[in-house]
Amino acid sequence: MIVAASAACASDPGHVAIVEPMAPAPSASASSGAEKKRDASPGAEGAEGDGESPASSAVDASDAARPSAAALAAIEPVRPHLPNDISFLVITIDTLRPDLGCLGYGRPVSPNIDKLAERAVVYERAYSISTYTGFCLTPMMASRYPSEMPRNDRHEVKYFKENVLLAERLRAAGYHTAGAASHFLFAPELGWIDGFERFVHAPVEGNARPGSGVDAFHSSRIMANTAIRLLSDPQITSGPFFIWVHFLDPHKKYLEHPGFDFGDDPRGLYDGEVAFTDFHVGRVLDTLAASPLRERTVVIITADHAEAFGEHGFYFHGREEWEEVVRIPFLVLAPGNVPRHIARRMSVVEFAPTVLELAGLPADPGARGQSLVPELYGGELPERPILIDQPKNPYYPLRRSFIDGGYKLITTPSTDSNQLFDLNRDPGETKDLADAEPDALRHMREAYEAFMSQVPEFTPRSFGAPPPKTAGK
């Protein structure tokens, strides 16, 4: 079911009103045959690959568009036998830069996430899939790039039923699936929350004038209350569950929060929003820590994208693919994991394959990502090429970034622009090497084109156009 917290009951966010029934759980066939394997430890059903190991050199990157299992087992760690009812709490935070204490940021904006990080696997150089929420979260849940996903051509992108999202696979395998968000983009008709048995559209609160956009209000307190309520509901947690909550507050407009004061400039206000959100995320984490559910729950914290503050003369997010827009946090706490920081670059396209393997479910053969499970238990995985994919929409040009071997190519076809940066020597992207290193540019172009040859491109349908005939998902 889809539920919405009544705006009239903002002081009592535990009160919800049923708005719309959800469609029945997808069949096993609709979820590519996913069946829960309760007695399988992670990796028992490994991903079946379709190619050789992706080579480390840029020119061989085409093999990395869809990885093989053989390429991923660089070191096979000893993994504990996970609970049969292994469950998941996924927290995404809008517009969150990797500027957290656990990642070296000097301001104390994230004490609760930092506390979790002490026991988690922390990826120090994680990348979003795209540049704004509509092209980030649903592709993350599908382990696909937005360019290949059936969708319409609106900025408020609608994803069609041909896509199969992680919650659909889990629900078909017997999981209870529940979630919460406060933004209108999570409306069921847009296809972002397909597969959720229950999804709460939480109200916002604040002093903005009636009719103001959702960004003029704050929602972390109610979002945390909603997440706590979901964790406390035996109808959801009596068996294996997948709970996803999306915290919006760091997104501009940057609002002031008493007790979370880091200055009144845009960056100070943003840090205050992060600290405010972290406080309420901490309430959710404390609830889980005090519950027996903690023994069988994987916690994943990440973001959709990050935020620019003028580092390249650009502010906010979307359109540009500078590091300050696409670098995000990614932390995983799993039963028996080996706490550590991992420095290799990775993409959140790996998120869904990781959840499926931890759940003991068959791999999605079309996934663009690889499972991170070996690294969670002390193993090593090779660094793979990373694609940041921004399809053309009404506001943004087609732009893609391709990262391999420390180099980052930013290509904008509409202007025939290619920029090249060496992230190892120049992490701030201050020196474009496209002219100075023509051989490196040529190799990166070849690698990018080979990679993209493995990613079919979907032409988005115009808003209001009838869908083509299809056999379903």
C-alpha cells in the first residue's frame, strides 16, 4: 500500500492515512526467477558473467560494462554464515557530499554516521551514477545507467514498468518491503518505488508560506519518526525486510536549525542541514541498535549525488559532473563484516548486486555493477571503470564522465567537448590535460566508446506518448 502521513497531523507523524493500494507483489518470473535461498551464505549463488576480466588498462574497458564473477574473486575471504532472515535498512541522504568526520571533514557535522563508520566498511571514493536525483536513485535500485532505462523525457522522470527494481526482486523472494520519503517525486506513478509493499509519503514542517516548494521546509524529524515506526512494526520486521528511507534536508534551500550552527553563509547553512539530518539519522540507528533486529540487519548509508559550492564556478548539482557533484559517501555495516576504509574508486551501481548477494538471491544477469560482498569480509576487488551518465533532458545536455586508471574523461557531445583530468595528481580537476596528453585522451576515448558499446541507449518517450506494446517487465 502507499500511505501518506497526514499533513494535519504533523505533530503526530505516527498517524498515517491510506491513500492508494499497491499492486500485488510481482511474480517470480517478473523478477527474473529470484527465489529466496534461506540456507545460502553470501556468494553461494555467484553472478554468472559474460566475458573476461576487465583489464586495468583503459583500452580494455569494454569488458567492464557487465562484469564476470571470475574477474571479481581476486581474494576469496572467509565469510560468516548470515542469518536466514537477513534484512536491510537503507538510508539515502539527498545532496550529501563525502564531507563527514569519518572521511576526514573537520567540522563535527556527522557524529552519528561517524559512530556507525567505526564498525562499517567505508568507501572513501564512491561515485553517484548521475548528477541529480531523478537519474541517480532509480538507476541505483536497478543497477543500470539512466540512458538505458525505459523512461519518459521529463526532468521529473518517469520510469516504465519494463524496468525491474531491487524492491521488486526482494518482494518476489519473500521480503517485506517498506519505505518513506517526503518529496513528490516518490509518487507511485513515476515508477521510482515499484516493488514496495508499503511506502509512506511523510509530511514536511516549518515556517515557509503555504504553497512553498518542499525544499522550503524540513522533514528529517518526521522522516526519522517514520523510519522508527517501520522498524517497530512486526508486520514488516517479523521476517526478512528491506526498508529504505530518503532524507531530503541537505538539499537547498539551506535552512537554519537551532543547535546546528556552522555559520550563515551557504556552506555553513548546508553543514547545519547535514548535522540536523545526522542527528535524526542517529535516532533511527539507535532504535535499531537497541533492537534484536540489529543482529540480522545490514545498514547502508549513501547519497543520490553531492553538491557544488563554486569550486568550478558552479553551484548546487545537476548539469555538471565535477567531483564535488558526483562524489558521495557509501558505508556498509553487515553482520560479521571487517571494519575498514577502502580507497579504490567505486560506483553505487554496485549497490543492488551487493544486496542481492547478501540476501542469498540469484544475481541479476543484466546488472551493470558487481557485488561488494568480498570486500565486506576482508577480500579485495579490482578497481573498475566508472561511468557517470547524464542523459539529455529539458534542462541538461547529454554529458558523461568515464573514470579509468586514475584518468577522468568528461565528454559533452553537443559541443564536441572532451576534458581530461588525472585524478591521482589533480583531484580538484584544475588542469585539463586534453591538449597536453593527446595519447591519454585517445586511449580514454577508445575505452569510453568500447564501454558504451555494451550499454544500449533507450530513446525516452515524449511525455504523454502511449507506451509500446510489451510483454511486461
